[in-house]
Amino acid sequence: MATFTERMAPGLVLWLAVCLSGTWAVDKGNFKTCDQSAFCKHQRALKPGQSPYRALLETMELTNTRLTLQLINDNNKVHLLLELYRLQGNITRVKINELKPLKPRYEVPDVLIREPPTEPLSLLSQDENGVVLSLGAEAQRVIVSAQPFRLDIMEGHDVLMSLNSRGLLAFEHLRMRKDTFSYKVTSTVASVWDNIKWVFSSQADPETEKKEEADPNQAEAANEEEDKAEDGMWEETFKSHSDSKPNGPSAVSLDFSLPGVEHVYGIPEHADTLKLKTTDSGDPYRLYNLDVFQYELYNPMALYGAVPVMLAHSTQRTMGIFWLNAAETWVDLSSNTAGKTVFGKMLDYVQGSSETPQTDVRWISESGIIDVFVMLGPTPKDVFAQYASLTGTQAFPPLAALAYHQCRWNYNDQEDVHSVDAGFDEHDIPYDFIWLDIEHTDGKRYFTWDPHKFATPKEMLQGLLEKKRKMVTIVDPHIKVDSSYKIHNEIRSKGFYIKNKDGGDYEGWCWPGNAGYPDFTQPEMRAWWASMFAYDQYEGTMENLYTWNDMNEPSVFNGPEVTMHKDAVHGAWEHRDVHNLYGFYVQMATAEGLIQRSGGVERPFVLTRAFFAGSQRYGAVWTGDNAAEWDHLKISIPMCLSLGLVGISFCGADVGGFFKTPSSELLVRWYQAGAYQPFFRAHAHLDTPRREPWLFGPENTALIRTAVRQRYTLLPYWYQLFYHAYLTGEPVMRPLWVEYPQDPATFAIDDEYLIGRDLLVHPVTEEGARGVTAYLPGKEEVWFDVHTFQKHNGAQNLYIPVTISSIPVFQRGGSIIPRKLRVRRSSSCMEHDPYTLYVALSLQRTAEGELYMDDGHTFNFQKKEFIHRRLSFTKNILSSTNLAPDSKFSTSSWIERIIILGANKPSKVTLRTADGQESQLEFEFDTSMSVLTLRKPGMKAGANWTIALQ
């Protein structure tokens, strides 16, 4: 440990003493509550009721693509501009900004994949109280009420969603600080001019004036009253840190009411249940990317990433709200059914209570504008498509990235890497990636290698390449301030560092000691960063090296809340405006670098800790610094489910827990769960004992081997699900309610989940468990245990006895899932291996599925170089037909086995190939389990064929 701390700046040693000691717990005092965040406290103090905002209908302008009208705050006479758009795909966009801001307010760039295409809005009716606009489809319309301002989105007689129905719209206008000289000059001139206007206009039209402008002295009084309430709005202190707030108060807020809705989800990242909880009795959910040291579970504290997207679901409809704002944001939730017991709800029903369930949501952001997209569904998959049309879909990863990853902080040197690599072969456990954390660098200088421990990195990478394996190295965005370090010198000379409020380069402490932080909001900086991944720049690298971006919240050990000061400067903007975008931009630039180094041929793999809306386009995320505790294993499920709902499918948690030491039982259970989550990586803290899979005795090695091998057999299914996520935005790992949207029993389940539509997984997450109860959905469905082939009816809670070797997984009747059963040392070694098709018949004796394959690593699939086939079983005929006749790709893989679950015994089985040849196939039938096995049918995986059971 001495050598580790010797490299660090002395000021970091105390921080590291906490990090590396046995006191594994978050210090909540390092992070703000709403009461300690001035804008949140001030906004939250506003009570529902009469809104001061009024729509000035006479200012309305309606074009073919948008409606604009002014709003006025009758308390302070500040005018706002409302813009309303009907977007393609059943989305409504609402923007609110100051009509004439003192200076421009930040509007988030780069997150939307394009300017969203609009559809015509038409005026249905108008009077002095408001206007009604048609949204086109299914009698949908928007009602704009004038006083107080309110928006209602209707379908037929039903209100789908209301904006400002509780009167909590707030828009703090930019203004000059009253104790500055420029303010005094400006306000004196303005006051004289206002009094002149007052004399003339009140003579001209006293009624209009009374209604519209009011006495300037009253407006001044209202402003003074506002400023009195705004303690902490011009300057704020948290612990020893002060925030100069040069722009003063600039918060925005808006409330949304959702009639008929009791279940809302999303707004990750929080270590909490899938279904969001009401916040009346505590803090709101916070969205502010932070490096939280071993986070607490089941609370609304901010974590590493922030996606300001919420989904609302009922048996009638699914909708979404996308609040496009990158500043610190708090989200309050309340519900009129919160706290009611099942008995209480039944009593309401029996007594004919007329109260409709309703959830109210309020978003509060520190700066920027209101820019909100209301996604009107009506189905879950419609909402996924709507959100994907705005921010893009999950990047299609290289197939190897879906396999198993082995990581720790840190593998010590090249010899250690070689030894671990050999250990996997010796114990017959496959893996694809080995990872190097910060100690592999030369003194925490990223893009370098330790000259003693990793003296010949290309030799190390070549050794892995020969086994068709890969490596990931960490490249963090804090740059050691060191005049002998090329990366630092170039960034400084190009002026690419973020600035402090006084104009110098912003510096803070992180792993290298004193560090600068590149301004990734600048396109020029991102382009330069991308160029640093070229093989001639990042020396010692090869095509099988990929990248991990950690600490990109950004983490600043000596900063407020372990992050950057909000008054740091990115060009024309403050850090407070862009904070939640920083990690998004780091991953964007890194992914672009990996693409460029291959001349645009190879798909990148980049893991990030911090993220925002749109991060799905650039790679994978993980749930950060968890702990080796059973509750952390449990929480990994709702955390990844929440991310999938908002577009980020490629999610996983550190297998075994990053902090602390898992028992062998916990480690085994975590491997079993991780094998059925999208990103499958084991990782551990520097200070924990080594935990390679073979270090816990032969029985546990065998259990872990079995779990990892199950992952490898299912890689064809995982890969085609990620192809679908890339095409549609649908989550790979999904809550049951996504597929069973009218079954309320599924709405709050977060201890089991679906992989795609066809596999249901209920990991064992209780210590010493002897059984689990899984809910199998679908009244007309059947489910088959994938290990025993036992058939179970849907719409039931099934008790499943378990032993330490059990991983409860079920295949849906009506599905066909491809697997590769010849597991080799890495996924690339299995490329040409044959497939086994698992055909699980529905009650109607039908099934369907797909088979997708391409080269597994390039962008050539975008040039139609892939095979995509539809597999179908109906009327006792199993067939493979081409879903992409214009595609071109060849494979030497074939079908070596077909297993049909829920089958009847045939008298004969006939294969007919594309050239018309027929042959009889051998088969086995297990009468007790109704399982038919066809061995070695031998068809080419990319060909047309049919198999008839007679």
C-alpha cells in the first residue's frame, strides 16, 4: 500500500485513508439534501394553488408546425414565451423560456439525434378563456387555459396529462444583482421610464393597464419580496465551499398530473425499487451526477448518472415525460393512493368511492429552460420508440462485449495478467475481456503504461489476441498537472481545460493528485480526445484493447459534494448548466476515438460510470461502487431495469460487490444473477482479497463455471436482443409489465424480470434460501423450466425449491430460442459453432423466434451484411425463412440439434431443404416430459428449410 499512496498528492492521503479503510459507508453529510440546496428549498416551499402565470391569448401565433404565445407572471410582470409542437409519433413538446432574457439561457445540445420532425397543429376552437388544438390521432387535443395558465392533453373525454394543474410552474428570470452599480443605474433609468409610461398609458386605457401591467411600484415591491425569500440565491455555501452564482436565481419548475396512474418508473440513477415512491415525507429524487462512496440503498440520493425520463403506466396506457435539462434536478412525487392498504382500496371500491387514482410529478431544475417531451404511448413499446426517436437507440455492441469480463483494482503487472488468463483455461471457465484499472498507468497518467509493470503491452495484448481474447484499460477524464506529460501539455496549450470562475484552468484533486479537467462540451476538445486513441498516439495499443471511462461525473475529491464547483466555466456557460452532460460527452468522445482508430470499421466498446439521456448511443454503464452484501445483489435488478426503461439496455453491476468481501455463497449467487444481466463483469476493490472464480474451493468453482457457461450458451439470444434494442429502443432486460401491461400483478415486481420477451429469470438473492416464489405471467401462457423442461401454467405464483446450484429460469411457451452448446474459452472461438434450437410450444401448439448473426464486431451489418431468419412452428411444421432477403452474409454454422418442449410423439420427422431434397430425421421422445429431440438435422444456419412432424 505504501507505493500506492506515495504516488498521490499528500492532500489525498486523508481522503484515501477513508476510501481504503474498513469504514465502508457513505458519508451522507458530503451530499446535499433539498433543504441544503437553495433553489430546491425555495421552489419546494411553493404550495399548490393559484398560479401567478397567465396566458396572453392575444399574442398567440399558430403556424403549420408550432404554436407560440406569451405567458405573464402577474406578480412580477415578467413575460415568458411558450412554444408548443406536435411531433411525429404521438409526442408533444412544450418549451418555456424568458421572452427577453438578460442573456441567453442554456438549452441542451447534442442529446437529441436530430431536430424532431413536426406534424401539423390545427385550431379547433378559441375564446377568451383558452384555445383547443387538435393533435391529430384518435381525437387527441391540447387545451390551453388562460388564467391561470394550464395545459391539458385529452383523448376523447379523458385527461391523459395536465401541466401546471397544481400551479407550481416557476421560472426565475435572470436579473441584475441589486447591490451592483450597473443595477442601480439601470433600475433608476427604468423606473423613470416606467413612470412616464404609467402616466400616458393609464390615460389611454386604464382597464387594459390595470389588467396587463400594474403599477411599476407594485412590481418592484413584488421583486423585493421575491428577493427576500431568495436567501442563498446570489451566493451559496455548502460545508467549506462557496458558489458565487454570478447569474443569480435561475431555477425552473413545472408540475404534471397523471389521472388514473399509480405506477411510475425511471429517472435513474437511484439505488431504489423499480416503482418510484412518493416523496411527500422526505427528499425528492435527485438527478445530479455524483461520485458516491458506497451508496446507501432505498433512498432518493443522487448517484453517478441522471436520465430525466419518467414512465407512467396503468392498465389503460403507458406514457413518458422527458425533461431535457442538464442542471441539478429534483423530482417530487405524490399520489392520492399512497399509503392506502389493499383493504383500504377495496373499501373504496365497495363504497363506490369516486376518487380516481392520480400521481402528481414536479420537476425542479437549477438553471436552463423548460423543454419537455410528453410521450403519449399508448403502449410501452410505443413509448420506447418515441424516446428512441428523440435520443437514439442502444449502440449495438461487439458480440464479445456480451460475454464475461474479469476485472479488479488492480491486476498488478503483465505476469499477473498472464497468470489470471491461464487460470481461466486451467479451470475451464470461458472469458472474453480482462481489465486494467488505474495502477496500470505511469503514475496515473492516462494513455500511458507503467514502464516497469507493463513494459511490453503489445506483447501482452498479442498473447490475449492469440486466444481470441481482449483487454480494457481505464482512461479517466482528470489529467495530471505535470509539465512532462504530453496529454496535459497539449490540452493546456490548446486552451481545452475547463476554467475556474476567475478565468484560470480549473484544478482539483483526483487519483493523480492535482488534475485538470478537459472541457468535453467543446467539439474541438472531443475531436482531439478521440484522436488520442489512434494506435500511433496511445502507444502500446492494439485492436483488441477497449476503454473504460470512470470518475466522469466529474469526480473532484476536494470539490463540493466530491464534484466540480458549479461556477466553473465552459466557454459561455457555467458548470451548473452542463453538469449532468459531462460523462455523456466523455463517453461520446471516447467511443468516437475507438471508431476512428479502425478507420470507421470496428464497433467500439466503452463502459461509463456517469451518463445522461442519449448515453445509450455510446456503450455500456454499470451501477458503480456497490458492496458485497445481499441487499446490493438484490438492488442490481431494479437499478438495471430502470435504466433499460429509459433506453440504456447495456447495464450490469459489479459481480461479487466492489467493496467488502463476499461469502462464497454470495459470490456464487452473484455469478448466477450476473450471468443473466446484460453487462456481466466481476470487479473488486484494491483492498479486498483476490477472488478469481477458482479461489473458493472446487465445489464453488464448479458452480461459477456452470453459471458462466450458461451465459455463453445463450450468447446468440443476447446478441439478437441487442440487435433489436439497436433497431427499436426496446429494453433487453425488461420488467414483466412491459410484456403484460394489463396485469396489475406485474406492475411492482422487481425481483424477477424478462430477458427479451421469452426468458423469465428469478435470481436467488436471499442468503440460505431454500426456495423462491416466482410469478409466471399470462393467463393463456405456459412456461418451461429451462433446466428440467417442466411445464407450468401462467398467471400463478410458483414456489420453486432451490439448492445452491439453482438458477430459476423459464422459457415462454410459444417461443424459439437459439443457443450454442459447445462452450469454448471465448465467444470468438465459438463463431462458427453449430446452433441448438429450443422450441417451447404454446397451448395453441405454436412457437416463433429468430436467428440473427453477422461478423460480430464491425459496422458491416449496416451494409446489410448479416443473416436474419424467422423461425416458426405451426401445424406441426418447423420452418426457417429469410427476414432480410436483400442481405448478404455467409456462415459455416449449422443446426446440430432441435429440442421441442411440450411436443407429442411423432411417427416420423421429415426435413425438406431449400433445394427440395427430403430426408428422415432420427429423434428421441421423452414421454414423461413431452420433450422431442432431433439430433444432427444438419441444415445450414442461413438456409431455408422445413421440418414436418407426422
